[in-house]
Amino acid sequence: MPARITEEQHRLDREALLDAAEGLFYENGIQAVGMDDVRAASRLPLKRIYRFFPTKDDLVVAVLQRRDRRWRTSLTAHVEALADPRERVLAVFDWLGEWFAEPGFRGCAWVNAHGELGASSEAVLAEVRSHKQAFHDQIATWVHDTGAEVAEPVFLLAEGAIVTAGIRRDPTPAHQAREAVATLLDAPRP
């Protein structure tokens, strides 16, 4: 009789599976990665993988949810380390520039997932929309604290920088967007 899997082993296996899937999906694309690739990278049997996530879409959603928590937590910690509201908004773009310069940066995981599966997977589309709405709401809060009513343009500049940096594999769009946002924040208010 096989040994019973402990809660701790269950947690460790799930994290190893998510780590493997996230790395493969981000580097190669979701559709290019088969479940056998995930099995090999995670070193878990397919039967165990499917117990965690009955479908590949379930696995993709779990990867995106976990990545969202890490991504937004890191961004928030970076931004909220500053006291000045204007500097907080500009810090979003400093953080983005650091992210864009990381080795292996391949653009936005949510934009990539949407491009691959957004039309065919309601669950993935819902997760992408959830992430983008949460990012929008974070930016809107930080911009609101400055007293400027430019949350939408700031959000669009951030999203544009993310997409452009992903295509170019260059951090420059974060710096360019930061300059544009500084101009928006410094514009006279009616």
C-alpha cells in the first residue's frame, strides 16, 4: 500500500507543479506546452497533476492567479515604500522598468495568455480581466491620491509600456511612459 501523502507534501507538489507550468508557459507559450512537458518539468505523474487541476485551463488559471498575487504584491511594496503621492505614481514606472530589464522578460503573462486562449477559454479570459482590473484599480487609487484626474491615461500608458516592452524586449518604454505621466501629473488643474 502506498504511503499517504501529507498535507505538506501536497502543498510542496502543488507549488512545484505551478512553478514548472509557469516557467514553461511563460517561456514557450501555453499552447506550445503539452501536459507531458509539465509532467517532466514538475516530476509529478500525470494522474497527480490532473488531481490538482482537472484541465489545462484550470492549471493556466491557477498559474495566472498565483503570478498575479506575487506581481501586485511586489509592485505595491515598491510603490508604497514612498510617502509622496506623485512619487508613488512615478514609482510604478520605475518598477515596470526593472521588471522589463529582468533576464527572460517575455512581456505580460496575462496579455500573452489572452492572445493564446482569450477567445477559447472563458476561465482564462476571466482571470486576465480580473488581473487587468485589479492593476487598473491600484493605479487609479495612487493617481487619485495626487489630486490629478488622470487615472485612465496613466493606466493606458502603463499598459502600453508593458506591451511595447514585451515586443521590443527593451525597458525604454517604462522610462518614456514615466516622463509622459510626470507631465500629466504636473499639468495645471482646472
